[in-house]
Amino acid sequence: MPNKKVYRVGLAVGVGLLIIGLLLLIVGQSNTAQFFLLIALPLMAISFTGLGSLKSFSYTLWIFSAVCFALYHPYLFTGIGDFSFKTLIVPLLQLIMFGVGCTMGLRDFTGVIKMPKAVIIGVALQFTIMPLMGYSIAKVFGFPSEIAAGIILVGCVPSGLASNVMSYIANANVALSVTLTAVATLMAPIMTPLLMQLLAGEYVPVNFVSMMIDILKIVIVPIGAGLLFNYFLSSRFPALIKLMPLVSMVSIAIIITIITAAGRDSLLEVGVLLVFACLLHNVLGYAIGYGCCKLLRMDEKSCRTVALEVGLQNAGLASGLALQMGKVATVGLAPAVFGPLMNITGSSLATWWHNKPVKENT
């Protein structure tokens, strides 16, 4: 294995190429810029894997590499012949949710009994802050209707598995995080379509029953299958359980790449503004979630947990729902942008909190 010096040199070269590529983009030399960008991003991703402090960001850089490639060569990620790659999105999401179920058990719901106040507050903030912030941002930025609906959709879905990982890194209350994710996910078939009807109905038609069935099909049924597999067969197939996180990571990268290719033209039209809007949505979720918990006098670990639960959304589910609505190239863009951004901000926030020990009396 190369030593750290090799990885540092690779990172320096990658950063240099990235700067050149960005400068060429600024001066309008997009075609020339792609040569530098398509080398810089994978080189940086590889370099990050060998540098301990940056290793957690390697996956996100691989996603950015795939997104960049999809923007320059979308035809490679739209389909082969009559087969459209968009049809892979829902099966991949179901596979991811099955993997989530494989890691869960009844113990993940015991927090409702042990920490009822924290669970009620966390779920209430989850389904108020992000939907309302999504609606407000869509209004203020004045995006086209279907792009605006995508931002609201990101806010209306439950938190994802990433919040559990980030809570662990942040020295937060992992048991609470897992319980909040589980409860919010179970509530999603009702809450997500209801909130979408109330907040996004002015932008796109929202069929409550249809969206509820889609969530049951994409999330609840696969998670249920995973729970059954975990209970009855996990001891027979331990290798499969260990493999599922990697399968999920690859599946998420494929989904984001397909959506980017499908929505390339719309993304180029509103790209920078949409990135800023999604970043604002994400960061405000952390900040307002944490602030509300402090006002309610919750302990520091629980405040960190709820902040991460609120800010980190199940962008994959939002992408699947956009596809089921027949608008993955427009409504699906905000989830595709939000996903990689939240990995960067979530990892950064969790690492910062990790270095700030929690006093036992807080």
C-alpha cells in the first residue's frame, strides 16, 4: 500500500487540476475544463482514502466525480437501446431499504418507551422545520414550479440512515437517533404525502393515496423484509449483512448519477442557485433543530442528535418519489443535489462535535 506521502502528492495534484478546471469554467472554456475536472475529482477521492482525517469524505468525492461525468456525458447514463436507466431507481432504493431493515430489530423502537419526550420533540421538529424551510426557500428563490416542488419534497421525507452514523461520530445519543429514524420512517407514508399536498400542491399535482402507496412499496415493505431476514436468516448469511452497507453506498451513487444525467439541462439552468438553496436548507435544519432543543432544555447529546436527524434527509426516497411522479428530471434534481451536500456538511459537523466532549452534567 502506498505511504501517506504518495497520497499527499496525489491530493496536491488533484487540487491543482481542480483549480485549473474551475478557472476554465469561469472563463467559459467548459469543454477544456472537463479534462481537468474528470481527472482531478477521482484523483482526490483516491488520495482521501489514504489520509485518515479526510477518508470519510472520499465517498462524497466519488459521487461528485460521477455527477461531473454525467453532466459532460449524460448519454452514457440515460439508457441502452430501449432500456431506460431510470427504471433502476426504485429497485435500487428497495435494495437500500432492505439493507436498512437487515440492520434493525425491535430494540430500535424501545427508545419510544425509554425516551418519550425526546422522541416526540425529535419527530415533531423533523416534520415541521424541514418542510416549512423547504417551502420558504422555494418561495424566496423563485425556482420553476417543479424544481421548487423538489426542494419541498426533500423537506417532507423522513431522516435517513446517514443520521445514525453521524450521531455516532458526533458523540450524540445513538439510541435516540436510531429510534427517531425508525419512527419517522414508519410515519412517512402518511406525513410525506400530507405535507406535500399542503405545501407543494400549488407547484405540482400531488396524489395523496398514490404517494402513500409508493412510500409503502419503496420503504416499508423492503424494510419489513429486511427485519424478517435479520430475525430468521442473519446467522446463516452473515457475509450478506456485512456487504449491505457497501451495496447501499454504490446504489446511492448510481441513483444520483442517473438523475443528474436525466435532468442535465434543468440542472445547468439553475445549478449554482439550486446548490446554494439546498445547502441553506440543510444547514438551517441543523441550526434550527439544535436551537429548538436547547430552548426546550434537552441535554447536549440529545440536542446534537435531533439537529442531525432534522438536517439529514432521506434524499434517496425523495428521488424515488420524484420518479414515481414522472418528474425525476426536475423534481428529482433537488434530492440529487441535497444528498452529496448533506454528506459533506454532516461529516464536518459530526467531526467538529466529536472533538468537543460532552460534559456528563449537561
